[in-house]
Amino acid sequence: ATQEKEEAPHAVGRRVVLFPLPFQGHLSPMLQLAELLRARGLPVTVLHTDFNAPDPTRHPELAFVPIHEALPTSATSPDADIVAQLLALNSGCEAPFREALASLLRREDVACAVVDGQWYAALGAASALGVPVLALRTDSAATFGSLLAFPRLRDAGYVPIKEERRDELVPELEPLRVRDLIRIDGSDVDALCGFISRVADAARASASGVVLNSFDAIEAPELARIEKELSCPAFAVGPLHRMCPGPAPAEHGLHAPDRGCLAWLDAHPARSVLYVSLGSVARVDRGVFEEMAWGLAGSGVPFLWVVRPGSVRGGGADEPPNGLDEEARSRGKVVAWAPQLEVLAHEAVGAFWTHCGWNSTLESVCAGVPMLAQPCFADQTVNARYVTHRWGVGLEVGDVIDRVRVAERVRMVMLGEEGDRAREKVRDLKLQADQCVAASLAVDNLVRYVLSL
Ligand code: UDP
């Protein structure tokens, strides 16, 4: 990643085969990478599941081939346990992926495959077919590093997380505390550890390299640690949504955005609106949802709130939150899905109340928007810790979501000195991201590496 910039490589001929994991936060970065490689002259084929299939018409220059998997409902149901879902996807897609790749190999000169890092089965399958394979991590380098360390952390007694150790710093992963380590509520700890081991083992055994949606200016030590641990190169080609020359990143979406909220934003002064979204997967209990509503109502701040259908456990996402009385209702706008990049780029937006999914975190950083962090599960706790304690670009909502605290935190990030400090720091990071996008050194290095395989 530190190589001097030479003439940008421009390849012709050798094909790269991509295989995204079929979820919003994974599809977008993979398709952005696809467009990036194609723009450098590499022909790209995207193998994909029928489940949550991407729309080929949005990417006319990429080839799309469905693998036609047969999956149990445990792999596709929105109520499925996430770990069980990932295990079922891996086992159900392994053979169809292998067949689709083998069939392509008979017709094409394939330089390498790039598969989502969660596809441990596909990593092994590609490697067994003799195809060099890279793992795309759509999470942060800090998260991936913590996954690689998981077996050691388990042996040292940090996981499963014990109440009395929650606030201890994890020695090799500072600033992470025990409580910030990846967790999936409701999932069996053994199943989670088993899944993480498979992912880490596949990366170690089969990957010729790792591609990350991150950049040196925010995670240089974490990236170096990964290279050391895996003894293979790590290409930090992010922020991918900014690097990508193809269709607007919003076009990768599985849901149609409600664009009416942009006109609503137009009618607001600069930095006056709080944007609220917990991403494409996270769900909250009805009680938390109500406290969020009451807290927003009590804050006095105008807000644009994404309430995804099905995102409130126990139902009611489609009903107006009870906390929104007439006054709050006229101050807020609730949509089912927003054109997030355009919203974050809008000058009316003053802060982002986010679950700290990695894409949302990067998008907020790149837009120079400070965050209010409400991590829900998986890597979100890791990202939230970096947002609040490593980069200082946001504040925590806190462990317990109650209306008084919410109102106080919302005012703090929108109107307080804490918010101003975070805004200053996030603008600084945004500038560093801009420089990284302008240089695009890591992408050039990745293309050279692909052509050398
Ligand atoms: N997103 C969007 N509109 C919304 C909510 C989310 O376009 O109303 C996009 C957002 O820009 C991001 C992705 O969905 O690219 C969510 O990915 P992230 O990694 O933040 O979270 P996940 O959904 O995987 O938990």
C-alpha cells in the first residue's frame, strides 16, 4: 500500500470473478469494487445468488451469472438467526458456486476471484479449483483484526463476554473494550465462534490477499496487523463509495429510496436536521423505538428518520411512533428508505444518528457529518468505539435508550460544544479521505497484484 505511484495499470483480457454476499451492506462495496476494476480495463463477471440478486441493468458493463442455489428458509428469512443464516448460505452455495466458477474457467482466462470474506466455503472452493482468490472484507480493518484474534480472546477468557470484565481494555486490540467485541444477541456463542473460526481459517488457508473497504489515514496500524497476521497483502481500497466511477452508489440499493425527503431537506437551514437510520438489517424492540420517538420529540430538533418496514420487533414499524405528537410530527419526516448518500451530502444535515454499520460510518466520515452512535450488534460496537474514542467524530447515545437521555444527546451533537468538536474532527478525516480518493494508490496496487497472480 505504500508503493510509489507509477503509471496506473490498465489491463485488457484477464477476467476477474466476483462473488458478493447477498446483503445490502455487502453488495454495494462488492459492486463498487467491480466497477473500479472494470474501469481499469479488467473484464468482470459477478456470480450471484438468486436470493437478493443485484440488478444487472444498473451495471451494463459487468457480466452477471446467477448460481441458482437452493437454500433452506433458514438462509433467507428476515427472522433467521444471523449466524445460522450465514452458515446455511455457505453450505447451500458452495456447490453451485464451484460449478459456476468451473464452467467459467472452461471458457475464460480468469486472473482471480474476489469473494466476500464471509463466504468461507467459496474461498476454499475457488482455491481448490486452482483459482487465486482474494477476500473482500466489507467491515473495518479493526473488526477483521478482532475476528482473527477471536480464538486467542476465547482462550484468554474475554469471550463469551462476562459482566465483570465488560469495561476492560482488550490488550492487543485497544481502544476496544471487552464489551465492544463482536457479538450477536440471541446467537449461540459456540456457533458464533465456530463461524468466526471458519472465516479466519479460510482467509489464512485460501486467500492470496485481502481487500478492505478502508484507508490508511484511518486504520494504518490495524491494516499492518492484518498483513502480519495473515502473511499476505492487504489492499485498503476504500472508501469504495467514493472511489467508484460507475453508477451512483445509491443505485446498488435493494430498496427504492424515498426521494421526497431531499425536497423536504431543501426547506431546512444548513446543519439543522438530524438524520436517523439504523441501516438495512438492525431491528429494535417496540419499547426502544418508542423511546427514540419520545427522545426526538423532546429534543426540539428537526429530524429525518428512516423506519424500515419490519425493523421494529413486535410490529408497529408502519404505525406512526406514539412519541410523535403534532408538533414533533411537523418537525420530523419519517421514510421507509432514504437515498442516504445524498442525504448525508445535503447541507441541511447536521448529524447522523446511526447504528454504525461500516458503510454508514464511512459514508458519514466522507460527508464530514458527525455521528450519534447506537450500535446494535455484530461489528457495530467496534465501529462505534472507533467513532467515539479513536477518531472522536461522534458521541454515544448510551447503553440504555431512554427518552431523556436521547433528547439530551441529540441536542449535544446538534447544538453543543461536543458536537462542534466532533464536527471539526470529522471534517479533518473527510479531507484525508478526499486525498486518498484523489491518489487511489491502493487500487493501482491491487490491479497490479491481480495481474501478477
Ligand atoms: N442505506 C440507504 N438508505 C437507508 C438506509 C441505509 O441507502 O435508508 C444504505 C447506506 O447508505 C449503506 C447501507 O444501506 O450503504 C447500510 O450498510 P451499513 O454497513 O451501514 O449497515 P447494514 O445495513 O449492513 O447493517
